Amino acid sequence: MTTAYYSPPECRLHDMGAGHPECPQRLDAIAEQVQASGLGQTLLAAQAVPATAEQLGRAHTPAYVAQTLAVLAQAKAGGQPRYLDPDTVAGPGTLDAALLAAGAAVAATEAVLRGDASNAFCSVRPCGHHATRDQAMGFCFFNNVAVAARHALEVLGLQRVAIIDFDVHHGNGTEDIVAGDERVLMVGFFQHPLYPGSGTQPLADNILNLPIAPYTRGPAICDAFEAELMPRLEAFAPQMLFISAGFDAHREDALGQLGMVEADYAWITAQLKALAQRHCQGRIVSVLEGGYGLSALGRSVVAHLRVLAAP
């Protein structure tokens, strides 16, 4: 397997202030663990270009795209932070980072569909899965996975794609965007109750959510994933998988109270890789979401990548 690895350096320039958990050091922690593991020699280093307003507009309303780009441009030009919600702050580096995060997901989708790589991982920030059609929230400005999935459907000719979200927080933004789009099946698990407090009542029939109680350990989560989510994915027979890969369900992460470890992420990745080989010619694009305990984040991404890159 050839795994393309996207990590634009500009994604490190987005900074929401001292003490904010969604910090540039997250990408440094991943890069350090990837290199220490030896995986860096096997991954295909790939380049991204900024997403266009047209690409963003396939997931977000035109008004939201224009307004958000204007705010991010003001923050870049003026050097002063701009708050889009209490937890979501634009600084001078946010515009370039946000466009390249979404652009990396689009580039990865194109590369995998061309056959340049078997699958891809985007080590990018800001994260995206809380960004709704018309609202920034939860550290997210543009919904990277939704932008990529819609690009696959509307530009690259696919008819069915699946989005799997395994962040500790419900991907409410992605659900808002794809609810009712029968070309997309979205499945995922998340801790409940926890921010943003949604997901117990899916917005449409193409959404399957699996709320998980706090302090549930990894083996129980994996059992529920296999019993509840995998059959729906198999029946849907997607042509490509998109993963919102959040690693904050790790037991060392302070932003959640679930009990996953690296082996659990590896197991879930293996299930999804086998599914992709049955239905999608192995095509997977995985995009980083959460994960705030730096050591646990780096180790978990390495576990995820080892499976994606394995022969």
C-alpha cells in the first residue's frame, strides 16, 4: 500500500492563543512520532494547494464562505485575533492554514482516485467536523472532510461515499452538511454527553450515530463499532471512504472521558481498510480532527498510519 501524507507547513501557523488545546504543537507531535517510528521513510510526501471558494461552497453556503474568508483575511492583514465563536479564533496564520487544510483533503481525494496512492492521511489543522453549512464552531472554520466528499461526488464522478467519524465529539457540522444527501452515508461514535451535545437524534436516514457513555473502554467501543456501524457500511457499499480521524477518545486525552488506546485505533482502521478493499478498491482519505494529549495523539496517528500503509 502507498499512503500519501499531507502536512502543509502553513497549518502550523494557525494559532488560537496561549493555552488553547488546538495548538500548532499537535502537528509537531505527530511529525515527531512518525519520524521516530520509521514510517516517514515509507509514506509518500504530498503537496496541497489552497481550496478555492468554489470547492468550499460545495459544503458551505456561499454567504458563509464569503463572510468567513473576509474575516480570516482581516485577521491576516491586521494581525489581531478575530473570534468566530468563544472557542474558535482566527489569527494572522489562520486563512492560509484553513485553505490548505481543506485543500489537502481535496488533493488527497484526487490523488487516491487517480491511483497515485492507495490511501491518504492529512495531518492538518484547523480541524473541520464541527463547521456547519453556515457556522464556525468548536475550533473549526471549514469542514475539510465534507468539502472533500462533495468534491468526489460532484467533480470526480463518484456516486456513493461514506464518512466515518471517530472523534470523541459528535461531528455535528458534517451531519448538518450531508444530512439527506443519499449519496453519502455518515456513521460515527462519540462520547455523550459531551460538547456539542448533539447526535442522539440523527437528522436524516443517511446518518447512523453511536453515542458512547463516558468511561467506556476501548474494547467495548470496538465491539459496538463492529456490531452497529460496520453492517450499515457493508450494506451501503461505498465507492470511497472518508475518515474524520479524531484521536481525543484516547484515555490520556483531557477533553474527553473515553478509554481508547493505540491498539483500538489500529483495530478500527483495519476494519475500515478491509471494507475499502471489498468495496472501494482500497480508497480511503483520512483527515485529522481532534486529539489534544500530544504524546497520545502522535502515538495514535502512528498506529492509524501503520495499518493504512501496510501491504
